Amino acid sequence: MDSTSTSPAGACRPAPNPGLTVLDWVGVAITLSAASGLASFPVLVVPTFRGMFVELGGTLPWLTSQVLTLWWAPAIALVASDFVIIGVALHRELGLGYRRLLIVAGFLVVVAGFGSTLAGIYWPVWQMAGAIKG
């Protein structure tokens, strides 16, 4: 049989979709752990800072007022988790490159979420330090 035959035995089959590597799974674990920490932020951290900001009085920067809401950090955590879950769950529909892209996107979202959340919560503290110094 030559290589140009079209019989079922000689038909070209697509290669199986490769699975995630150990490093991919480490990225998944880190991202989902960080997302769960970010989701718990309104319960564990916000009440302390909210009480402190109420005692200080004055108006808060926009980012700080958003971070003090109950939806800011969990919404970012949900978006990051969705990227990762889609990247893991659609292993038959998506190629490995797209799956890795979704995992990395979830990681970047959670890193940006932590950065914006920490900046927002400490912004008034930095403003006070600047006022005292200046």
C-alpha cells in the first residue's frame, strides 16, 4: 500500500491533544490559591481597614472606595479562576497553546488584582505619610 491511499487503515488521524505538564499544573494551583485568597479579602481584611478609615474621616480615593466594597476582590478572583477553569476543562476542544494562554491570563489577572487591591487599601496611608512628611 502506498502513502497516497485513502483506505481507513491509512487515513491520517490528528495527533492526540497533549496534556498539561507539571509546570502547567503548578501554575493552575498557584493561580487558584491566589484567587481564593483574593476572594477572602473582603471578609478577612476589609473590616479592619474600613474601621480605620472611618476613624480617620475624610474622603477616600476612588480605588480605595472600590476595594472596600464586597465585590471588588471576589470579582477579580472569579475572572482569574474562570480563565484557569476553562483552560483546564476544555482539554479536548482547545490546543495546548490556548490552554496555557488561558492559565497564564488567569495568573496575570490575579496578580493585577492583588496589586490593585493592595494599592487601593494602602493609598490613604501613603497620602497621610506624604502629608506628614511634606
